[in-house]
Amino acid sequence: MTRNTKAGADRRKRPRKRAEQQRSIETRVSILNAAIAEFAERGFEGASIRAIADRLGLRHPLITYHYRSKEILWRAAAEHAFSQIRGEWDVSASEDADLSPMVRLHQEYTTLFRYTVSFPEFHRFMRQETSTNNPRLKWVAEAVLAPLLGRLLPQIIEAQKRGLFPAVNPILFHYMMVSLTATLSEFGPEMRVTSGLSSNDPKVTEAYWRLVEA
């Protein structure tokens, strides 16, 4: 094969390789989203890789090819969810942006709220693990939550210094806000039964978040 022929073959292979890589990424995202939904519904012990495969209409070995065990898949799903939140933060309130603590926190908690509304399984996924003091909760606290708190707590403290927030332990303020962002995903089904209001209705979600902001 001449040098020009080989170069031409390499150029033709590159688009195919990129397409394969993109499909692999999309498959992983689908698996992780389905895993969050399965773990949210059944908890870690009740969930199975086979059931996650069934949700997607995939063969069981395809998931174990990417994630060798249920524990590895759970951790990857948690990292996937929080990486999406961090990615949105970097767009709406990047750490390089010249924003006040109040504006920055507003953007960050709004992002968290909108994520839980669009993907309520995320909050239920986390709630399953907080019900018991298990190794997964300890891992997610150290590997995922600690960096997030390292970003949020200094902003809360600075807002407190400016007299914008109550003078309480900043972690209490943070978890109060987390509970408010998760209210619709937590109580949406109950709210529909008691009032007919749907947490999927954009007017309801906007009205609720305006109330939080107020």
C-alpha cells in the first residue's frame, strides 16, 4: 500500500471511529440514566443489572461490558448525575464569573431545582441511600458531595457576612435549600392526588420556585 493510499484509508477510518465513540458515549449515558431510575425505584439491594438492561431493551452483557459490577454501576450513576449538575453550574455561574454570592447561589440552587424537576428519579436515587448508614453513602459524601460543599459553603458564609442570610451553621442553610429544591420531586405524586396539581406542569414548577425565591 502506498503512503497516499494509507493516508486516505486513515482519513476514512476517522469519521467511523468518531461515530463509534459517540455511540459508546450515548450508550453509557442511557445506561446510567436507566440505572438511576432502577436504583431509585428498588434501592441498591433490590435493583439488578438485568432489570436495568430490560429497561433499555439491551442485552445484559452489554452493561457488564461497561460496568463490571452493580457497585461500580451505582458509583458511576452517582458521578454522572452530579457531573451534569456541576456542568450546568459552570455554564450559569462559572467560578471565573464576577458574580455576587447571592446571585451565584441563586443560579446554583435554581439549577439543582430544575434538574430534580426534569429528572425526579435523581432525588429518589439519593434518598434510597440516606435511609441507612451504608458504604455507598460514605463514598458519595467523600467523592461527590464534599467538592460540591466546598464550592457552596464559602458562598453561603460570604452572604451571611453581608447580612443576606440568617446567621446559622451554613450546612443547615444548604440542606434547607436542598430540601426545597427536591420538594416537587418528593411530593409531586401526593400533590397530584390531594390537589390535582401536577409537578410536570411548567406553570406549577415556575410558581413554586417563585415562592422559594420570595
